[in-house]
Amino acid sequence: MKSLIAMLLLTIAMTGSSKAMDSKEAEELEGLSPETRLEQRCDLEAMERIHHDPVKLVPDELVAYAFKEPKVTGDKIQSTGAAFRSKGEWYHLSYTCTTSPDHMTILTFQYAIGQMVPHDEWSQHFLVP
């Protein structure tokens, strides 16, 4: 299931990281369970914001549960153990995201990019080259 979710996110990110979500992407998200939709919508938002961040990283994949399972409460997800890949390297990421009740609209979002993840830690945290 996690690989299916990662593939969906990668597909959405590759087509939507620099623009608003289109109707096809929205339809794909709406087909997910509510909790999965919350995580995927917030992961997509994280990738979009990182892409536009002044640090000039280009995220192409994100794993919300890489170092710690995200905490979900209602329409809010807090991921303090996420990681994202940019230009072949993985970086630590923390974010807090609140959505509308249908988990399609971002209401609040804060994030912090951490240090690069050493290559010898990749496999134990589901991080692929």
C-alpha cells in the first residue's frame, strides 16, 4: 500500500509541483481513504512549497513516515520524521498541515527543511536512490 501511495504522490508531484492541483489530480486524491487523502494532500503541499522555497531544492519524492510515523488528529497531520528527495539526495523534513474536512484544501501549513540524510541510512528508512 505504501508503494502505491508513493507512486500516486510521485505522479501528482511530477505533474503538479509548480502549479495548483488540476481536476485529474483532485479526482485521484478523492478516490483515496480520508486519512490517506489527508497525508497525500499535505505531502503534495510540502513538495510544492519546497519547490518554491529560496533554498532551490527540487523535490521529486516525499516519505512522511521515513523516520517517525506522522501524528493525525482530525483534519491535521504533524510529521516530524518526514524526508524528501531532491537532485538524488534525501533531506529531513518536518511539517504541520491542517486541511478542510474533505482533506482537499490546505488551511494552514508550516514546514522546516532539515539536514541531508546520510546515504548509509537510506535503506532502513525506505529511501530509494
